[in-house]
Amino acid sequence: MAHSISVKIPKPIEVQNSDVVVVVKTDGEKLGTLTISLGTIDWRPKGKKSGKKSETQLTWSAFATLMESARK
């Protein structure tokens, strides 16, 4: 299972008005898109409409808590 990740960064500095978009692929197939914004981190699985808000959207504090709990 080989993963491929491409990143579109609007500016190589601080995230402000434009989101950072990361496309994640496994074995050449799109797995989903990770969108990083100033306020949230958002995971959109393959096939999910891009116009709708994702069901998997976390504030940065909630994301930090989730990642810390995964370490245990």
C-alpha cells in the first residue's frame, strides 16, 4: 500500500486567507483531501462533494486532543 501526497500551498508562509490543500492517494487512487485553514482542519473522503461542509471538521484544539489520545 503505497501512499502519495501532493500539497498545494498558496503561500510558503503563514496560513491566512487561503487554505492549504493536501491530496492523499493510496496505490494511485485518491483516498481523500485534507484542508488546513486558520480555524479548522478538515478531512474530505474521496467522492464527497467539495461544496458541502465536511462531517469531519475539527478545531485545532480538538485536533490536538485527538492526536494526543492516539499516542496512548
